[in-house]
Amino acid sequence: RVVSEIDKIAGEWKDLGNGAAFDSPAAYHAQFELPLTGNTSFSLSNEKGEQLEISYNSIYNTLAAKRTSATGANPASFSMPSVSGKLMGNGTSVKLDIYVDQSSVEIMSAYGTFTMTNLVFPSTIYNKISIPSSASGLKYRELKSIWK
């Protein structure tokens, strides 16, 4: 679980339309419910067309983040272009918490039963989230810097 002190630097939750760009804070926490009923994917992107694609494989019950040439700077230097892990859910869906800043994307589910950290180097922060139409409850909140 993320430490409870994160709430001290977090703004108010804002509903976010699927695929809608939002004002890009320095960091943010996004959340939504992902269905586990079939293969699906979602992505984080920015206005420059850079994106991180995350896919769910229902046969193996895994979540994978794919760092490609579209992800941002220096993708060829990644020793692991795809990172995956076993996802735990209630059988039909799982709530995902995604923490994003300029160079990392942290994905957590089911209150910490699954965590994944990805280093990414987009030219600007990902400020658009596209989720499958079967997903629900997409929202985000700004995270203020702990250094200011």
C-alpha cells in the first residue's frame, strides 16, 4: 500500500472522461476499475503522441507494460522492453491505482497485491488516459511535489 501521508500532498479527485486530456500536473494519481473478462488494454499518452501501452491477458491473468519507440526517449536502452506480472482480482474486475510523474509509472492493484514500476522518458508527462469502454470510474488527483 502507498503510505497514508500521500493524502497530504494529493488534491481533490476529479472525474476524467475516457481519453480526455487534462491539465498536466507534475505528478498525479489515477484510478479506475478494469474488467477481467477478456484481453484488453489501456494507455497513458501525451499531446506529442508518446504513449505507454498496458495490456491485460485474461488467459494468464497478467498485466504487461510495453515500452516501445512510442514511449519516449531512449527506448532502445531498456533491457526489458516489456514488464509483466500476475494480477490478482475478484474474478470479474480489479481496481487499479496508477501513480505517474515525469519519469515513472507505478501501477498497483487490489491494495498492493500487485505492483509494477516502469521507468519512462516522455518529453512531457502523460496527460491522457485511454481505458476500454468496459472499464469504469476513471478519475485522477494531482500530487504536489514533496521537494517544494
